[in-house]
Amino acid sequence: TWAVTSTTSTSALSPAAAKADGFAVTDVDGAVIAQEGVDDSTSTEAGATSAATPEPTPVVTEAPEIEIRVYVDYLSTGSAEFQLANAAQLSTWVDEGAVSLTYYPVAMLTAKSNGTKYSLRAAAASACVATHASDAFFKFNNALLEQQPDVDADGYSDTELADIAQASGVSNPKVVRACIEDGDFLSWAKKATERAVEEIPDTEGVQLTGTPLVLVNGSVYVGALDDPKEFAQFVLTIDSDAYYQTLSPTPTPTP
């Protein structure tokens, strides 16, 4: 069960950086956080496996880009679990141009913060960073999940959210702070959540019933959230399937 309530104006702004309510990661510099419960070889091994995957000959065909989409609630323990486990390899894949990575902040746990609407405010804050300092979005996203408050606690105030954004190295700290503290994107965050619950674009009937919802080329990841090796294998399987589909011969009509 989820609930979103807001008294914000329906004329509130929409973030210019959003595409279908998602924010694409374009910069991962300085954003890697320690992976919990895994050894240091995890991301290296995943990268090595990825490198060993057969690559198409560029002259003949080009393998489709792997598209990773993550629907995230910043109060969801599962969202934090997934990010903490996979941030390093996600960062590597984005840096290498192996995947596109997009986060969709939603507020499904707005009623779980003693009336402060933390989930909604955190989603709106992420939109502020993505819009006014996109190079710091991935780092801010990580920070919100790494420093996640407890469910049924007050969560961070808007001032504290702005402080976390500033600590993430946003390039326009005054603009970002004003955006967060003025609640510029609160109405958008509420409506984006409603749209996501109604329909997940480019999927075959996938429903958002909780977070994180992780999609790789439209396929839902249902493995362990805290196992980066399992997630890497899922991504590689999707990558391999997409590659071999490009090699499938086009049926020739029977004369």
C-alpha cells in the first residue's frame, strides 16, 4: 500500500531534465560507494566477464545498448540494498559506455515518515539536483540511499537534503538549495509516482508495486538485491540475447 498526499500547487514546475519522469546518469566521477557484503573483486570480475562477451564486428552490426532503468524510493530499504551492492559496477558500466542508466524517483512511502512526507521530498530533491547539477545526480542518488533514514522516522529536513546535495558537489549549490527548500518539484514527484503506478512505459504489463523496480531492456530483475554478481549475470544474459538477435537471419519469403 502506498500513499501520496500534497498541498503543493498543481502549477508547480516540472524538471526539464526528466525524460518520461526519469533522469539519465551522465557523470559518475567520484560517485562510487563501498559495496556491502561483497569482496573487492566483484566489479572487476563483472567487468572481465563483460569484456569476454562476444562483440559484434562494427562493420557488420553493432550490439544494442543495454538500458537499465531503476524505479527508486529513497525511503525504501530494498532500494538502498540494491544501490549499495551495485553502485560500483553500475558506475563502471556507465563510464565504459556499456549501458545507459536511468533512475525514476517515486514516492510510494510518503506516509511512512511521521507526516513529514520524506519520500516525496527526497524524490523532489533528486529532481532539483538532476535539473540544476546533473553531473552530481548519481552521487546525490547514492548519498540519499547510503545515508537513508529509518522508515517511520522523520527523515531529513529540506535544509538537510540541501546540505547532502551540496556535499555531493553540485555545481550550482545556491540554485539547488533554493529548489529543494522551496519544494519546486513536489507536485511533479507526486504526479510522477501516480504515472508510474498506472503504467511502466516500454514494458509488457509490468506493474510498479514496490521499489526498487529494476528493468534491463524492459525485463524485470527478480534476483537478490544484495548480490552484484547475480545482477551482473542477468545483465550479461540480456546483453547476449540482444546481440544474437541482431545476428538472426531475416526470413526469406517462399517464392
